[in-house]
Amino acid sequence: MQRDVLIDITSSSIALNGWAAGQKPETLQLLTRGKLYQCGDKIYLQYAESPVTGLDGTVTTLRLQAGRVVLIRTGRYSWRQEFQSGQSSTTRFRTPEGELALTVAPTLVQVDMGENGGRMTLEYLLSFGGQDAATRHRLEVKVAPLQPHGSATFSISSTGKISIRPPAGN
């Protein structure tokens, strides 16, 4: 069954040399609507990227299963990347300006997602064009069903952190 969901995405990154220098990570948070569905032991989460992410014109699909995440982007930007703890992988990231080889080395892959939502967390090192890892990334995705009338249940803290909650009874 496919269901409409609210997706809270928090992405942070920091250059490895910035980490040592005590620099704070750059963080981006996106709250968007999407679709969630299950097929066998896999959960699929799909949403349209926003101009805020710099990937407008792109649809992102996350294929989630225990200990493994596959990120698939199609449209203006194209990228397919697998995340499994301890297993590095290299793929091509296609942009309107050209292609770039990306290598990810996941250090954490956590998936706790079902047909009513849940959360996913990835931590990984990212390098470009075969160079040594240049940045450390953390991606946290929280998913909750939209209420029947289509509005979301969420709150915003005094620090600007957005929290989403499933509707009562789900």
C-alpha cells in the first residue's frame, strides 16, 4: 500500500580537516511530502527535491532494508549509491554540467522503517574523483504518515528544530 507521508530530512557535513580544527558541521534541514510503500522486505521512500537542496528537478528514492540503503536520484541530477556499513562503493554522479565519480564509505547504516514511517540514519565519508575522503556526512530521515485531511503533525522548537509525529491512532 502506498501512503502519503511527511519527511523530515536533516543532512550535515564537515570537511575532515575542519573536524580536527573544531569547526561546526554545515547542516541543512528539509521538510517535504512524499510517498512510502513496501514491496517484500524493502521499504521505498520517494520525494521531489527542492531548490533548497540545490537538486530541484530531481526525484529521490530511498530503498530501505535492514542494514542497507540504496539512494536513487533521477531527473536533472542522476545518482545511484549503495550504503552498507563497512563497504565502500564508487558510482557516477551526473549533473547538467557533467559527471563526477563519488566514493562513499559508510560507517553507520541504521534503518527502522515500516509502512507507518520511522527513521533512517546514515553516516559516511565521501570522496570525489578517487581522492582520499574529504568530507564526513550524516543523513537522518524521519517519516510519519500525513493526517487524513493532508495536514502534518509537527512542532518547531525554539532552536528551529522540526519534529514530526504520526497522527493519533496510527
